[in-house]
Amino acid sequence: MKILVIDKYNSLRDLAQMDMYNVLRKNYEVTFANPKNLMDFINKGEYDYLYLGIYHPWCDFKSWKLLFDTNTKPILIDQADNEGFMARKETKMDYEGNCILLSRYLPNEKLSIFWKEKLYLLPWYINPDRFKTQEKSIDIAFVCTININNRIGTNRKELSNKILKYCEDNGLSYKIGEFWGDNYKNIITASKAMIIDGSRYCLTQKYIEAALSNCLIIGEKPTSPPNEFITINLEGINSNNIDKIYENGTMSYNRTYALENFANEKKFLDNFNYILSNF
């Protein structure tokens, strides 16, 4: 089977997407197109599926209408931001042809109403080898894009200031800020606990990466998709009890759960093949 992919590859923000592509490349004939050569591949038609990755709207391709008019193969439209996708599609792009929309976060009633074609859950796959735990030298990590307001209503700058004050008042070491790539990985693998802004209640890759890194997960429990991750509250954690809380089994449970469900190549491929069978 041949899959033609167009995306913005190796984004430091979402390395998990490349993890998924690497699994596909090991099992199928995958071609990674870029904006300059994409139409050459489309015109030749020597592929079975066209895969529009999560960053395809930003890959600087200028001829989407021409692409949809020319392409004759089934299209997989991937996205990891339900609300953002609905806003973008309404204003920037009309997808045409035999399409399946993939979402990391289902069920979602608004998306199901908005998207009239086929819609399937494709859970994250994270390569566990990227998150080898190390000596835990940081108590609390809060790593995300700080200087924006989460569109669901969380003011992350205000939240980061509250976390900083709480850590200082309770004798906890901390790392707060915006970090990507190896810096991000090195921080969370060295942290005992990671705070996740879960105000969207989506199981973002941060939950999985924290679990793989042997981190306690502090924050709201994600509900979309349904899952068994265990989260805890920041209140009540201090320098005197964090080690005891860390060793109570919650962290090891989350890591095992993540390895079985979101760092499992076979499970990811089973999910992917099930989606293809429903074109």
C-alpha cells in the first residue's frame, strides 16, 4: 500500500506526529511530499491514499483547489485540534473527494455535527524511546506555550505565576516556561510531576509523554477520548510529602497504561487499518 503524505515535518511542537509517520513508513510505502513536488505526485497518481497531516494548512502549499480537483484517491485528513479545525475549514479550505477526517479527541458532538462525512478516532502513538527517565532533580514542571490565553478560558501566564508562588511557598523545585524538542524532553524526564493545562479536557500528547517519563500528572483528567489516566491535584503537595506521593503507585500505573495503549505500535496500526477498511 502506498501513502502520499503532505505535512510540515519534524515540528518541535508535535514530534509525536513524526512518531506516527515512522511507524507507517516501517509498514507501508510512504512518500513524504513537499509543497514544491506535491502536484507532481498528484498528477502521476502512483499512490493509494493521500494523507493530509496535522500541519498541512501551514505547509505553504498554494493550490489546494487544484489538488482536490486533480486527486482521485481517498484522502485522510488528520488534525489534533477539533475547535481549530472547525474554524479553519469554515474560512480557508473546502475539502473535496472521498475523505475521512481523523481526530485525536472523540467523541466530540460539535465536530460530529460540523463534519458531515466519515469521522474516526485515531489515538496518539508516542515512541517511548524518546522519553527515557533520568534522575528526578525537578519537583514540578509546567511546560507549555505560556504567553497566550488558552481559547477555552485559561490564562496561562496567570496560571504559571500561581504555580510559581505555590512551589516557592511549599519548598518545591520547579521548571516553568516554554520549551520544545530535547529541552522539553529533558525537563519532563527529570521531573517528579508535570502540571498539564487540561482545560480543553482532551487527552493531548502531554499526558502520554508525562506518563512515559515517570511523571505524576497534575491537572484535570482528560475525557476525550475516554481513558484510564489518573491525575492528582497540586494542592496538598509539598517538599515533605512529594516523594511519598510519587512512590504510591499512581505514576507506575499511568506509565504501564500509556505503554500498552499509546506507545504500542501494533495497537496504532490496528487502529489505522480499521480506519482504512471503512473507506
